[in-house]
Amino acid sequence: MTSRGPTDHAPDRALHRSRLAIASARALLGPVVMALALGQASPALAADAPAPLIYSCVDAAGKRLTSDRPIAECNAREQRVLNADGSVKRVLPPTLTADERADAEARERDAMAERAARQDAIRRDRNLMLRFPDEAAHRKARESALDDVRKSLRLSEARVAALQAERKPLMDEAEFYAGTSMPRKLRGQIDANDASLEAQRALVQNQQLEVVRINRLYDAELERVKKLWSGAQPGSMGVIAKPAAALTAASTPRGASAAGVKPASAAASR
């Protein structure tokens, strides 16, 4: 009998190991997974697979198009996404152009600004009702806001009167130099008086305008808060207009003191 060497048994051992590996795989993976591996999915698993969707639209020529994916020819048109039974799953809006997107974003910004303004009006109306529970409280606040401006106005008017009094002797002295050259010192005093008078008169005018602005502000407030006292809902009367400031850098001449008027916006700020 011929003896077999170690290499003669190698094929048998390899075959045995392969059979053991297949048996182990069947035991571990189970029949369902093995069936999938062999390309034979069970009916239950097939039923769980997502149903295909149908995209449908009408193109520019009026022709109905269908596809299993979004239709490029209908990017600018509405596309319906249908289930397998023909029911509508969702509707895809048209793809916007750059200009259309810009317009849509502008409309959204306008809508956001409008919502913010409405919320601001509600907040301001509620603050009005808290600050002014009755007309007497509103009248007291008006007088307090006007008080500082009226004091400044009286000071400015007194300063104008003083400058006019200072001007009289200067002009009397200038009469002696009629037809001749006026001394430089006298000319400088008259010019300085003229500049101060111009500045003070402009300041008086601005202070008078500030009094008008404050009264208009409180008149508008009173009209609004009366409606709130009568039961109107906060924010239901639209946005509260902000009054324009009476003083501006352009209207205040050089030499006029901005401290001459305390802005009523601080006293009557909303």
C-alpha cells in the first residue's frame, strides 16, 4: 500500500473547510438573508420597499409629461408628484430665476418689516396706556415736556433784548463817523453784535418750532390713547408716526448754542 504524504491531503482539507464555512454562514445569516444574497428577496421584504413616484407636468406647449424624476422641461412650472395609485403626494413649485428669487426675497423683507412695525405699534400702545391711565396724567406729561423748552425760549428772548440794547449805543456812536471811515474797534463790536443777534433769533425760532412739535406729538398721542381707553386693541390703529425733530444742524446757525434747547424727545420719548 502506497503511503500518502502531507501534501496529498491538502485538497481534502480545503474542501472540508469550505463546507464548514458555508454551513456556518447559513446558520448565522438565516434563510431570509441568504435568499437576498442569492437575489431571491421574499415577498414581504419586497412589499416594504418604497413605491416608485411619478412626476407629472404640462410643458409650455401644453403637452403633459411624466417621468420617474423631476422634469427639466418643467423647471419653470408646477410639477405634481404622484403615488403609484395616481394620488397626489406633493406639489413642487416652479424653480425661480435669479430675478424672481430677488423679488421674492424683497417681498419677504417687506413682510418682515411690516410684522416688526405692527409689533412695535402694539408695544407702544401698551406703553401709552401704562404711562397715561387718564387725561390728567397726559396733560401733566405735556406740561412737563414743554416746561424746559419754554424756559430756554424765555432766556433766548431775554438775550435778544439785551443784544438789541447793546447795539443802540454802538449805532449812536457810528453816526459820528457818517461819511468817514469807522474805527476798526467800533466796526468789530457792531459786527459781533450782528452775529450774536442773528444766532439768538434763529435759536428763538427753533425753540418756537420745538414747542409746536411737542404739542403736535401730544395731540396725536391723546387722540390715540383716547381710542385705547375706549377699548381699541393695541396695534389696531396702525404704526405710530415719529415726529420730525425741530432742530437740525443745517437750521442752527454758527454761533447758536445747541444747549439753548433741551430736545423734547428726551422728555416726551416714547
